[in-house]
Amino acid sequence: MGEFWPVPEVLSYLEGRWRAERTVRDVTSGDEGRFEGTVVFGPLVGGGLLYRESGDFTWRGVTRPAERTLRFLPGPDGTADVRFADGRPFHDLDLRTGRYVADHPCSADLYRGEFTVRDAGHWRVVWRVRGPAKDLELTTGYARIG
């Protein structure tokens, strides 16, 4: 089968509850942070999934609650169109081969995400952020709950 697990229909695969563990590393300073929480992919009015992430983020020894919301809309041939909560485009997502690289320009910085699927209950994304304002690496592992 290889090291990646193909996903013919991304929204069907993602629907449900996931445990999320993220490390955030500032490449320039060497600072590291950690997020631990839950992600729920639930139905979105009009079609697609609403991604709700909530948990605790620890940075420089301080832990705070953190949350994020995204919209995963149906794309062509089992792919998804990922958007911020306010509807702005974020990136496309095509997991038909089990691996996908997405780019998102943000001002002068570039976010490059590599999505990989290991099996029916595990996937991860590594975002590498480079530019004049940021030099970060964010690695998030997701494990299905239930």
C-alpha cells in the first residue's frame, strides 16, 4: 500500500471527532509551544463540514485556551475547498493519494502545508511558515475519537 493511505472522499473521511496534538516551533528563536485539544468536523448548513478546534495552547510556559473554526466545502472529485470562518479562501485539500501539499500566501509570508494520511484513524499536517514576519513549523497529529 505504501506509506500513505488514499482517501477517495475527504469530507466523509474527516467527519467526526478527533484528538489533536500540535507542536509549534519558532525556527529563529528556538521557542517551542504545544496545543492539545479536540477537533470536531460537523455538518455545515448548505453542505460541507465545520471544523471546530478547541483546547489549550502552551507558549513560553503560559497555557491559555485556544480555538479555531474553519469551513471545509465540497470540491471536485472528492476534494475540499478549505476556508477561514469568515469565508476567505485558505487552501484546497486533495487526499486521494493520501498526501497533499497546499500553499497559502499571507501578506509577505508563505504557509506551506503537507497533509498525510496514515490510516482510517490517523492523519497529520505540517505547516512551514516562512517570510519576513515568521519562521515557524507547526506539526499537528490527529487521531480519531470513537
